[in-house]
Amino acid sequence: MNSLIPIRFQPTDLDTIAEATGRVVIIVPPEGKLDPAARRANRLTKGGVARLVESEKFEKAKSGQVITLAWPAGMQAEALDVLVLPRRPSVTEARKAGAALAKVKGASAMQVMAGSQNKAEELALGIALRSYSFDAHKTADAEDPGEVVIAHTKSDEVAEAAAPLLAIAEGVHMTRDLINEPANVLTTTEFADRVSALAELGVEVEILDEDKLAELGMRTLLSVGQGSDSPSKVAVMQWKGGAKDDAPLALVGKGVVFDTGGISLKPSAGMEDMTMDMGGAGVVAGTMKALALRKAKANVVGLIGLVENMPSGNATRPGDVVTSMKGDTVEIINTDAEGRLVLCDVMWYAQERFKPAGMIDLATLTGAIIIGLGHENAGVFSNNDELCNSFLKAAGAEDEGAWRMPLGKAYDDLLKSRIADMKNIGGRPAGSITAAQFLARFVKEDTPWIHLDIAGVASVKGETSYAPKGATGWGVMALNRLVQDRFEQG
């Protein structure tokens, strides 16, 4: 599993600027005023920093941009990186500035002369988030990443503020690792083993096997995995950091470790991307890790349905009718609309067993949400304005795109079946909405609920502000913030 780049905090010592190897970073605000570290670097480089600040290049530089002076005279460092950043940046500015530093860092050690810079802990988070690569299956020896030292006048305070943020980054990295893994490695059993390891952090983990799922009546979930040799499972992760009697927040994730479409086979082009169809489960697992690492004072239960959707002589057929744990019958029109069949049973189980204060499900559920929102926003569907608005606020604070989508009876009517209580698809129009309407049928009237369709944001073809191309880890920070703002004890 990927580990965070080493980040250390120490008191400011200007004398280290001359001797430091690797890369040295100074921070200069857009107005060009030099702090003590920048003035020391300017003297060492015989006015090089001042000439840069007076240049047209600096004048045109944007907040968060890094301008590099290679092999600066008078210093041992291979590069002097000038980070353009206001003294009092926003949280997003500071994080993106950290991400920009991570991009230029490479494998070199980096010393950031942060002085009295405001939000230096957010700068550290940006470095941690962007310093990620998935190299588990490359045969070349991995390079030593080189540590990052952040020198600050109040280093102890910054280190204390950074600790919970770096715990969140650990959760994000876990999610990325899970989503990036190929399906021959991340089988249902391997996924269950990895979340079982969260027990070392104080998370209570149970793995429900196929016999137990059959006993519980999770027939829609089992119908998805019955064509695969990989056994279907449900993992239940409980973090009990709140008051004993407080109802937990339930997070439910779709964990289809590979999706061929089943008998309704997908086209071969792009099918290799379906290793990421367990993205919802990956976000739930990463969020549980983040909450445990930072010792969140809240009760949260994470439940993930782990299956593989394969065609075989034993696979579910289009036209089959399956009975859910709730007792409703579902006519399977398309076996490639399988995620909702996994989620509906796990959602019902979560409500029956835990009677949660709120429930949020996450799934790479529909291609339709990508057509609607692209790769900038997850689709948000909810039966509760208060919980939904809290989540949208949390997602906005963490710079994770999310956009509310509608629900309604006209959409729900598209799921009517001639031979069963419902169909598993409602046709091409409004495909992401009818998928949400299907799930809504398995939400109890008194349960505040959000459905997050993360098909467009879980894994992307190009780099983002905080991640290289591939898995983004979207959702871990937003869910953590929601827990912190709405469910955590004071």
C-alpha cells in the first residue's frame, strides 16, 4: 500500500538555506515583499531573487505558481523554488500551492522555508495529496521520495494542525490504491482482507460471507456475483468514536471489483477501466481509515458490497426476477445495471441493523452522470434537504465538486415492470436519475439519505489539482468534513 511522503516540521533556521541539498523553497507574496528567508536566499544568490521578483515573469505569475532557479549560485541546493503565495491565502490556495510544490519536487528532498506563513498545514496537505504515484506493479526499483521539511516560526503549532490533515491524506491514498489496483489483484477476498487490516486502527470489522448473505436474504447482491468464481462478500466497518447511544452515520459503497456487464456484455473498448467500478467502496474504506487515524469523535459505520460481475453458465440473465432483502421483486432488464442491485440490499441491511442517523451511498453507478456533469462534479441525490445541504457545503469547503440532481415520481414511474415490483433500469432518458429512484425505494421514510454517483470523478484520464491521472480519492475529504461538521462530538 502507498505510504505518504515523509513530511517533517522544524523551527526556522536561516543558516540551513545555504547548506541544504535537494530543493529549497522560499515563499514570496504577489506584491513581492521578501521575508527573512527570501532575503537570505537573495544575499546568497547575489541578488538573484530580487531580480526575479522585479521581472515581468514574476509580475505575470499567479498565486500558487512555482518559479525555479536551477543550481543557484551561493547555495548547495540543486534548485531554489520561489512559490508565489499571499501571506494569508485561502485554504484552497494553500493546498494547490502545496500540490504545485509536489509536482516540481520529484525524488529530491525539499526544504520549505515557510517563515510565519499562514495555513502552512494546508500547504503540507497539498504536498501530501499530490505526492502520490501507483507503482506497485512496476519492476523498476522505486526511488526514495526524499523527505519534505517545513520550517516555520511556530513549527509545533503547525505540526499539531497538520496531523489530522495528514490522516485524511492517508485515507485518500488508501482509496486511490484500491481504485488503481487491477482486478486480478484486488479480488473480493483481497479487498476484504485490506479493510480487515483497519482493525489495527480500532475499527471493528466483520466480513459476511455468501452463506450469511443468503441467510439474510441479500439475493439481489448475490445475483450480481453468481457468475463469478470470486465469492461475494459484505464488509462492515464500525468506528465508535462518539457517544455510546448515538446512532451512527452509515456509509454504503458499491464494490464491484470488475464489471464486464455480465450477460449484457460491455463493448471491449474501455472495459479495462472497469477495475475502478469498486470506487464507492474504495471511498468508504478510505474515509473509515481517515476517521480512525484522526480519532474522530463520531459513530460511523461503513458497509461495502464486494462482488464481481462476470458472464458464465451460472450468471444472472436478462429477464430473471430476483427478490431483494427488503422483499421487493426486481425484473433484471440489463445485467450491466448491477451496482444498484448490490447497493439496495446493503442499504436495507444498514437500516435494519444500525438504524442510522443518516445514510450516504457512493457508487460509480452510471455513465449517464458523466454525460450530465462530466468529470468535474459528482451527482448528488437526496430525500433530505438539511443533510444534502450539509454535504454540499462540506464538498465545497474541500474543493470536491458535487452538484444536486432531481428526484421525482415521473422518473420513478419509468421503473414499472409488467411482471415484478420494479425493473432495474428505466431506459436511456435520465439514466442517472432513474438509478437513484431505484435506490430510493430501499430507503426507509425516516432515514435521511444521500446517493452520490461518482462515476465521473472517481478515476480520470488526466491529472487534477491534487492527483496524477487515475484514481482521485474524491469523496474522502468531503465525507470527513461532513462527519466533522455535523456528527462529531464537540
